[in-house]
Amino acid sequence: MDKRTINTGQEEQRHGLSGRKTLIVAAAAGLSVANIYYAQPLLDLMAHDLGIPSASIGIIVTLTQIGYGMGLIFIVPIGDLIDRRKLIIVLGLLSSIALTVVATAEGKMLLLAGMCVVGLLAVIVQVLVAHAAALATPNQRGRVVGLVTSGVVTGILSARIVAGAISDLGGWRTVYLASALMMVVVVAVLVSILPRQTLQRERETYAHALLTVPSMFLRQPTLLLRGALALLIFASFSTLWTVLVFPLSAPPFFYSHTLIGLFGLVGLAGAFGATGAGRLADAGFSQWTTGICLTLLLASWGAIALLPFSIATLLIGVFLLDLAVQAVHVTNISVVVAVHPQKSGRLIGGYMVFYSLGSAIGAITATAIYVHFGWLGVSVLGAAFSGTALALWIVTFIAAGANRRTRTVECPWN
């Protein structure tokens, strides 16, 4: 192995991740994660084009999330075993090919298969997050993760704006062709700025790396709690953003896809919340940040439920929901990575499996609920996910406080 290559990685790790490189990684993560979310404002167009029933169109989002979950399980842990730079390059180029397949699909089965593969390869996002977390020093890890996650949030929400605008001009297929080209550009930029080797890794088999993921989450209550919270908050998040296109494009609003996409601008507040949450986690306030933001998440559905009567209250609800979800998400990742920084790839991969499951559950249940119970039913569903997350946090917070008091009584000198 080239000694200069190792020294470059060691130097990078001693000084942390520079601001310029952090911003580039954040931008790359945002552009990559957008591939999963382009479909959400385009579901009605895709359903009409390929003859998919409206009640089951959520299967496109669900299959994408299933593919994403499989990638989290089987691909992201590879980053702990090999040079992540090489893995990122391969995933980026394959993503470009998969997006091209989706853009040119003539039948619904090929489209669904292509979307599943797009989700599978979109885990390049989590490889980038793990790479940034591994390069960061302990004192800057929360800030770096928060900034990269801000890029992810921006990508998620901008995806709806871009997809809506491009589809109004050139159709939904043009969205995926443009994204395929963008992924090639992303790979070219990352090749130029990412170090070839960030650290010397312990010898470990791929099978062992996979098997350690569930065992780590089962042995560590903190990891399991953060995973459960991720499932619930992203089920709530997906409930809103999967179905929002339907009432806004129908009477009495008749909004265009471009205008519907602009609703994502309100949610960009979540990007700022994400960075702030990372700094609070670095300062030791992860528990309180989580509790306050889960309370905001539940409250947001009260405003969102008023959509038939007021767009203004919907905007307030969207603002609160995205802020709360992304702040809890950044806090979760900061806590999870801190458990074992050298295994950040598999820890983030395992955590994001919960995220993907929540997104898939939210998408498929929300579309079915909307068909049968309308927007009020969707709002109740989102509030149920959010309320369950808050209740779980309250129970664990009270239990942790009781444990601390018990240890203080038994060992008053601690």
C-alpha cells in the first residue's frame, strides 16, 4: 500500500473534514438522495402513463424504499471493509444507468423494477454520510453530520420542486434523464476531492460485518431506540409528502406540479434545523432536542389537518413537520455514530433500515387511507405515527431518569 495514500488519510482524520469538502459532500448527498423522491410529485402522471390504479400508485414509492432498505443492509456495510471512495464511484455510475432505465421504461413492470434498483443504489447517500462522519473529529462530528444531512434535506425537498418544474416542461421521463446525467457529474467531482484511503481497516469478512449489524442494535438499547424513532418519524414524513400531491392537484385547488413542488421550499427550514440539531448533540443536549422536536412533530399534524380550509395552516404544519423530522434525524445519527465511530458504515446502514421501513410503511398506508378516508384520515395516520414516537421517547426518558436516581442512591459518590 502506498505510504503517501495512508498519510493523506491520517492527516485528514487528525484535522477533521474541511469546510469546503463538507459542503461538496453535502451537495453530492443531496443530489443523490433526490433520486428516491422525484417520483412523489409525479405519481399521478406516472400512473396515467403506465396504467397503474390510483389506489396502488404508492407501490412506486414503496418499492423504491424496499430497494433502499436492501442497499442499507447489503451495500452500506461494505464501506467499513474497503476504500469508500471506490464504493462511492461504483454506486454513482450504476445509479446513472438505473435512472436511464426508469426514464425509458415502456411497461410498468420494468418501471417498478428500475425504481427498486434506483432505491438500492441510492444508498450512496449513507456511504457519503458515513465517510464524512469517519473523517470528522469527535468535536466536529455533530456539526459535520448536521451539515451533510442539511444537504440531504435540501435534496429531498428540492427534488419535488425540480421534478414538478421539469415534468411540466418535458414530462416525468425528462426528470430521470436529467438525474442520470447529474449523477455522472457528481461522481466526477467526488473523484477529485475524496481521499483514496481514510484509515487502515481491520481484517474482517463481509459476512461477519453483516451479522454484526443486528447484534449491535439488539445489544445496545440506545441504537434500538434511535432506530424505532427513525421508523416512526419517517413514516409520518412519508405520509405527508406521498399524498400531498392528490388534494392539491384536485378541486378546489387545481395546482400545477410546479406549484405543488414549491411547497418543498417551506420544508427547507428543516435543513437549518438539521445543522442546529447537530451542534446541540455535540453540546450534549441530544435527549432534550429529541423530545422537543417530537412534540413539534405531533403538533404539526393539527395544522396539516386543516388543508381543506386553509393553505396557510398547511404551510405552517409543513414547516414544523420538516423541521422536527430532520432535527431528530440528525440527532439520531450523531448518537448512533458516537457508539462506535470506526463502524459508522454499518451503524448508519442499520439505522437507515428503520428509516426506509418507516418511509415505505407511510407511503403505502397513506395512499390507501386517502382513497378511503380522505385528508382527515391521512392526518390522523400521521398524528398516530408522531404520537407513538413521542410516547416512546417519554417512556425511555422517564426510565433513564429512574435508573440515574437508583445509581445515585446506591453509589452516592458517583
